[in-house]
Amino acid sequence: MKKLLILSFILVLVLISFPVQAANNVTGRTWILDTAGSITAAKVDIVWVIWTNITTDGDDLEVWDSPDTVLFKVKGKSGIDMIIPFPGNSGQLGAFNLKVIDSGTVQVRLGQDF
């Protein structure tokens, strides 16, 4: 019984010691996004976008480059990663707004002018 209590205590310590992943990591050349919102209002060069960990068929992803301009809207398929390349291997956008993300994470690779 004492061993079970000690093991349970160790398990709880291990579980709480893992850092909670913060939403929308925009450091470095590859952003990791999981929360809708305005990511940047500055000009940005994008090479590709990958949507991963889609949980349900028909989940939506929408990216806009201004408040009234849709860059792309896609529907996901559970378990299949979606790769969205940009023309010329780098698309310069006036801004980057993740309007809708129903599930998963979006990886955004920044281009040369980052």
C-alpha cells in the first residue's frame, strides 16, 4: 500500500511538471498555431502552411490576410495532414489572421524576408 501511495505521488509530480503548451508560438521561423486570432498585422512572407492533428472530417481552417480578404478556406479530414504551399515558394501577405481552426495545429513556415 505504501509503495502504491509513493508511486501515485511520483506520477502526480511527473504529470504536473510537464509545461502546459501555450497557445500560438510565433517565435522562430516556424510558427505553431492552435488558437484563432490576429497573428500579425505586419507584412510577412509565408513559404507553406501545414494543418496537423485534425480530429474530425469536415473541420474548418480559415486564414485571412486582412479583415475582409480570405487567403484560403479548407475542410479537413481526420488523421490526414494538409499542406498548403504558397506560389513562388513564398507568398508575401499584408497580415496573417487565423480566423477559424476547429481542431489541430497549424505550422506556418516563414520565408526569406522574416
